[in-house]
Amino acid sequence: MQDSGRTAPIMARSGLSEAAFAWMLISPALLFIGVIVAWPLAETIRLSFTDATLGGESYVGLANYAALMASPKFYDTVARTFYWMFLSVSLKLIMGLIGATLLNAAIPGKALFRILVMPPWVIPVAIGVIGWKWMYNGYFGLISGLLQEFGLVQDRVALLASKTSAFYSAVVTDVWVGTPMVTLFLLAAMQGVSRDLYEAAWVDGAGRWYRFRRITIPQIMPVIVSMALLSAIWTFNSFEIIWILTEGGPRGATTTLIIDTYKVAISSQRFGEGAARAVVIVTLLALFSLAYLYFLNRVNRYYGAK
Amino acid sequence: MTSIKTLSVAAALLAGSALSAQAEELHFIMCGGEVRPADQKVIDTFIGENPGVTVNMEAVEWGTCQDKSMQLAAAGDPPSLAYMGSRTLRQLAKNDLIVPVSFTPEEQAKFQPGVLSTVSSGGQYWGIPHAFSTKALYINCAVVEAAGAACKAPETYADLVALAKTVTDNTDAAGIGIAGKDFDNTMHMFLDFLYSNDGLVFDAEGKPALDSKNTRETLQLYADLLPYMQSGPIEWERDQMKDLFNDGQIAMYVTGPWGKGQHAEKVPSQMIVPIPHGPSGDSGTILITDSIAVFKGTGHEDLAVKLAKALTSGEAQYDLDSTWGLTPILDYQKAGMSEVYYTQDPWPVFVAGISTGGPEPMVEDFKSLQAVFTNMVQGILLGEGSVDELVTIAGQELAAVR
């Protein structure tokens, strides 16, 4: 009401109606969203109906989508992308929860540990991933060297040289990069849990595990779920980690949708086909997010969050 | 007085307009991240001989350079000329972004055999070759001799496998380094062996010819060599293998003339020999060139062609080849030079393969071509199919490459 009172004289002076004044206020945001989000999205959708390359474009209707739907490799890529996302996000959440719990515990040197958890997040991703790439190397890598040193393997282990190990190595690196942020968000949520709840439970004889299960987890559940959604979107579109480690190889074993899109749209400069892939990514992520938001809403209602 | 002032200003403006009409700036993108002194000398002379002309040199690393040039051109702001991989020329030509180049019969005769085939498509030349490389097999004799074998050139595929086996069986080193990474030189190395077995990627009419006995024999060579390769060949690209070679971890690998200098300090006993030939052919090599392409739509294409021709003319080109250590792109002896650098060891090995070598294939979508080869090579390295199956699939995939 007070705001209306303040704006009324402005509207009167400018001769604008209330609706026009409201549109004027939101127009910068609308313009920003239009230029940054809506126009590129609309342009991508338009391109996906063309055979655009460097030399020009012509309308091809649904041909790009039909080619995708007819390609068994594309379904493999979609399945691999979801597996990559679920595995990596699950590990990040588990590791993040463990890390946050430990950092929240009353242990000596807690502040130091909180700083030590930061480097994977603070170091530029490219630098960190190049470090991992060297560690995975069969000849010069730390991992192969240690495995041989401890007699666990006889020959060198080149982790990026086989399909399965390359995929899981990429997951490990992604988890390394992504866990600190999850940890810090969960730690912040844990620190917001009222001490009174723990003290009351302790007085009633509740053990550590019980308190963690029945107080900590329910209290931070909305943050866990929100973090999971954000992490899922970032992991789904995670590009640089896979690209630096394997470029999607060997034989497509680490090719996710975003890598496939890059290869088609940028490396091969088949912009129309690449745009169709980008539209598929947006659609899948939108559907996934909708399902997730529905779930988040239910979780918030169940745990009493506003 | 006012009239005199007005006239003076008008005269000054007219003079300025006239000067700006004469002034031309050529935007030259140089892939590789540096401008070689031999090129800079020619550019400086060119500027001196063409008053009002300036050359804006932009040296860009290989990783982004070719995409940058192409995208500038596609966006309507083309560079005047660019030094880039010849494999990009077909795509640029197909999209009408570069101008064709003509050579007089005398100019054509000066090039080494096969060089002009790396820049021709659709019956026209699309770039002026400016850097050339061929490949040879490097042997670390200290490792070979430690295995109890004599350090001599393996002449055939079978000799190569036998020598690699001897090294692997009798030392801690691997017999040979093979590139298997998702990278262009995985394809290049395979083509070195394929061209040493009289194989083809496309026939004379431009039709896919990869699905052949020659390719099967070459892929079988990879299968035979697999137990004697470095660990995890899929992790490795050719240029990284110099470290394995220098450390004595591999006894042999294939690379270009630059390898001699890269190994000289740590492997003084290196031997450089022709690539062993397969059962169906003679020793050959892939012929790779980088070229200067002149872009359309700048309004000074003729001037750009003039600069490109100056950079690639006899003496200037010799200066670049000899100082950079490249396989000679022109037959300088035919052009009248008597004392040429490539008659000395090890150059004859790199020059000998030219006549039997084959070009890096020119397609519109090079990355897809590369994927055909890496899929096939990685398939055999991972044991994911027989030679016959993998070559058949590669042939089908090649047919779909634009």
C-alpha cells in the first residue's frame, strides 16, 4: 500500500496508466530475458528445422529430428547422459553430506578443514582436470604408479584407454570438481538447524546416528533436494571435464548429449543438426526439472518448509 | 579569407579521401601462433613495394585458428588471407568463401609430386601450399640392441611386427608406439601405413575406396602389433610419444622430420628409415600440407593473391623450408638451385616417400572423416570387432561423410 502511495504521484506526473507504468518497470528485465534467453532459444529452435552450415541454410522441416530418432547411437547417448548424471549427482550428494557432517562436527582445526575442502572448487576446472588427466596416465600417472608400487597390478593401468574405466574416471573427476560446492551448501544448511532440537533429543537419549537421521536430514532436506536439482542440471551439461579428459572417446564411451552437440554443431559445423540436439537437451532438462520441482514441492510440504 | 579557409579544408578532405582510397589493409591470419622470420621478411618487402598497403598479421594457435578464420568468413567479415591446414579448403570452397588459385604450367612443375593434389578439389586449386611434411619410422637403436636385435630398418609389415615383438619380449620397453587417441594424427598414422600398402581413401573419381583388401591388411598390422604397443595406445597421440621414445619406453614410432631434433639429445642412436611396406604396396607416407587461402569478399583479393604468391615463391619458400626443417615443398633443384639442404641425411628418407605417398583426404566435414578412422583404429585396439567388420563399417561411415 505504501508503495502504491509513492508511485501514484509519479504516474500522475508522467500521465501513465497503472498498467503502462507497470510495463515500464518490468521492461528492462523483459528486454534482458528476451535478448539473453528468448531470442537465442527461438533462433536455436528455428535453426533446428534447417540444414544450416557455414555456407547457408535451407528449411528441412523435421528431417534433423527424424534422423536423431532413427539413430540408435543417439539413444545410447541419451541413456549414457542420464546414467552419467544420476551416478555423478548421487556421489556428489553422498560425499557432500558426509563432508558437511564432518565439517559441522565439533573437531579441532575445523576452520582449516573447511578451507581445505575448497580447492577443487576454487582451482579453474581446466587446470584441475588436466591434473587428473596426468594422474590417469598409464606411464606417468600417479594412480598407475601407486597401484604397481603396492603390487595391486603388474602392468601399467591406462585408465582413459578403455571404455569402462574412461567413463568412471570422468565421473570421479566430475565428483571431485562438484562435491565442494554441495558440501558447503549442506554445511550452511546444517548450521541453520536449531541446537535446541539436538539438545532435546540428547536429553531423551537419542544417539548420534538417530539425531542425524531424524533431525539433521529432515531439517536440511529442502536444501538437499534443491542442490540435487541444480547439480543435476550442471552435470547433465558438464562439458569441459569430459572434453579435456577424453573428448568423448574412446569410441563414444564418454560422449554425453552436450559433447555430441558440440561435435556436430561446432566441430563439424552442421549447425542445423546441432541445434536439433540442443533443443532435445532443453526439452529433456525442462521435463526433468518439472518432475523435480513437483517432487521438491512435495518434499517441502512433507517437511514443513514454506 | 573565408573562401580560402573553406577551400583549404575541402582540399584537405579530398586529399584524405584520396589517401584512404589508396590505403589497403590486408588481414592475414597465421595459424600456428607465430610468424616465422622467413615469412616476415617477405611481408616487409611486400609492404615496401606496395605503398599504402599494410598487413595486419594475426598469429593464432592451431586449436582455434581454423574455426576462427571460417567463422569470420561465414559472418561476412573474412580475413584477406589465412595460412591454415589444406584439409579445410574443400569446406571453404564448397561454401563459396575462398577464391580459386591458378598456377602456370611452370609453377605447377616446380611442386613436388602429389603436393598440388592436397589443395585441389573439383578440378580447381583452392590454396597455395606453403608447408609440407612427410613421415618416416624412427628407431631407438639403444633399445633395439638391448633386446639383442640388430638396428636395421624393418622393410615390411612382417619385419616390423617381428622387431616389435623382439623388443617387447626382451626388454621393459614396448616395441612400437601407435597413436590411438581421438585426434587427427591417429588417422594420419594409419594413413602412413595404408599408403605404404597402396591403399586409398577415395579413388581417382572421388568415390570412397577405404573398404578394400589394402585397408584390411593395414588394420591387420595394427592387430598384430597390439601386443607390442605401448600400454593404452588410446591415450596417446603422436606428438606425445616423443617423450616415450626419448625415455626408451618405446623402440619405434612414426613421425615427421622434426622428430630428429626432438630426440637428438636423449636418443643419439636414433635411426630414421622409410615406413615399412605392406604385402600390396611400396613404402609411402601421408602428404600433408598447410596452405595460404585467399578469402572472398574483401575487395582486395588480387592483392592478397599477390602476397600469397610472394610468400610461396622459390627463394622465399626455400628460406622457410630450410629454416623450419620442412620437407621441401618445391623441387628446388629443378628450379636451378644446386646446394639444397635435403640431400643431406636424413632428408632423403623423407623425400623418397613423396612419390608413393597419398594426400590427406579433402572432405567438407573433416571431423567426421577423422571419426571414421579413429572408430576403426580404436575398434581394433579395444578388440571390439574383427578386421573385416571394422573395415566394412568404416567404408559405410566414409560413404556418409560429406
